[in-house]
Amino acid sequence: MDNHSISVLISEDELAKRINELGEKINEDYEGKEVTLICILKGSIFFTCELAKRIHVPVIIDFIQASSYGSGTTSSGTVKIKKDLDESIEGKDVIIIEDIIDSGNTLSKLIPLLEERKPASLEVCTLLDKPERREVEVNVKYNGFNIPDEFVVGYGLDYDQKYRNLPFIGVLHMDEN
Ligand SMILES: O=P(O)(O)OC[C@H]1O[C@H](OP(=O)(O)OP(=O)(O)O)[C@H](O)[C@@H]1O
Ligand code: HPA
């Protein structure tokens, strides 16, 4: 059993304030349109729900699951589609909703796959970005917070499937022994 602790990096209040701002920006940018939010399971569920509540243009929500992380804290580099979208996105204004961009591997594999389906537009909205870890460039239109190179949990993000339910973003500290 590994021993670890968690310290708060981004509080619940800071998250709510920033998600409000992102929602307002999306409302401005998509005025008069309908927007399709693609929630990348599982990590983005909390962020997608909170963001969607702040969007006042018509919203469609669909889900896709692409897994690159195993049970630990490092990316395997390969991305598998475990669950595909239910609906066509042809001609739709689509925003991919991510909880975090780390190496960029997940989105660099998903974006071309979704582009092939001919959406009218395709943008990325991420709650967190860890730019120091980037291996593949990703074009991000909406970014909540840049964070340092630390493994984070909470607000959808897990360590070994745990801590997704924390209402804040915390840094996971592993004990030395
Ligand atoms: O930029 P990358 O290095 O590819 O990392 C980011 C991806 O990794 C995590 O997903 P994960 O595969 O762990 O699945 P989960 O959302 O179900 O936890 C996270 O939710 C992102 O989708
Ligand atoms: O820092 C992280 N925490 C949890 N899941 C992740 N997937 C990529 N980076 C992270």
C-alpha cells in the first residue's frame, strides 16, 4: 500500500471563478450557434458538467473515452478508443473538453480522428495545462490554468481511479519510504 498526501493547488472557489470566465468566453464566441461538447471520459466529467451549466447557447453533450494512462502516473504514449461518440459531429461546432493536457498524446491522436468526421469547427477547452510536459503540440483555444509539472488529482482527475471526487485540484505527494 503506498503512502501519499494531497495538498490543495487550486481551490473550489478558484475553479468556479475560472470556469465562469471560460463559460462567458464560450457564450460570446458561439453566440447564435449550437455547440457540441465532447467530454473525454472519465476525467473531464466534472469540468464538462460545470462548464455546460454556464453556457447559454444550445448545448449537446457527447462522450468519448481514450485511454493512455494505466494505473500509475506516467503516460504509456499509446492511445486507445475505449468508447466512441454516440452521434455524428458532421457540420457541428464542436469543443473537446479535457481535464488536463500533459504530454499532449491523447489529444494529438483524438483531434485528427474527429477532424475526419467533418465538424464545422473543432476547438479544445482544457481545465488544466502542464506545458512543461508537452511531447506533442496541441492547439488549445480555452485553457483554465497552467500548472507546474506535478501529478494532480481531484475535480475528475484520478490516481489509480481514486480522488476524482475531490472538489479541488490537489498535488499528490508520494512518501519517500
Ligand atoms: O496529454 P496526455 O499526456 O495524453 O494526458 C492527458 C490525458 O490523460 C488523462 O486521461 P486518462 O487516460 O488517465 O483517463 P481518465 O480520464 O479516465 O483518467 C487525462 O484525463 C487526459 O485525457
Ligand atoms: O497530473 C495528472 N493527474 C491525473 N491524471 C493525469 N493524466 C495526465 N496527467 C495527469
